[in-house]
Amino acid sequence: MNQGSIKLVILFFISTSMVASLTLAAIAAPEVEDALPPREYLKEQCSAYECDFVLLDTIIDCESGWQMIKNKQSSAFGYFQILDSTEATTPQYQDGGHKTDPYANLDMGLYLYETRGSSPWNASRGCWQPKYYYKLNITPPECVGNCN
């Protein structure tokens, strides 16, 4: 085999490998147009797993305003403002998910709520708690003990 033949074989291998991997990626990746908008995704997950959508929606409103943003003063990122140290404790992270992916961020938030309640978002409780009670049109209960 001369150099020209070797180059042609290598080029053919690279191009067929690229096509094969692009095809696999297209098959494995969900269709973007089929994905629910993030708020609807959260609502569907809460309906399926019986979590409090109104509370989680209100927490996100206060934490990020439904923006996939980074907190300038910490490692918090995304809708639920997931910290690096918190992200590492989630099964989503263990399975390769990252807080920078909108749907992984929502799944991490759901996991945290399921395992820790609203405590991961205590820092913004002054924002979301009154809004939550307002949305439900109820009077907030009296604080008993430590409300912080």
C-alpha cells in the first residue's frame, strides 16, 4: 500500500466513524421539539410523584426566576441554584447528569426536596414562603420554635 492509499483508507475510516457516531447520537438524544418546557416538565414530575408543584415553582421563582443562571457569589447554578457540593450527592450526578442541564437541574431539585424537604432553600425562605401562602390563599401558620 502506498501513502495515497493509506490516506484514503484513514479518511474513509474517519468519515464513516463520524457518520456512525452522529447517527448513534441522533438516535440516543431525545428530540428537542418533543421535550416539555421546563416548568411543564416539573409540573408533570410533581403530578407523577405527588410533590408540591406550587411550592417548588415558587422556590424556583425566588431562586432563579426560572433562569439557568449562576450565582455570582457561590457555585450555585440553575433553576434550583444547586451548589457543587450538593450536586455531587445526587443520584443524577452519579449517573452523569450535571446541574448545568436544565432537566438534570430540575431532577436534582426534586431529589433534594424528596430527601430534605425545603431546607436546601432556607436562605431564600423569606422570599418564597410568603409567596407560597399567597398563591394558596391561606394565612401563614404561626412560627413555633426556630423558623429560620
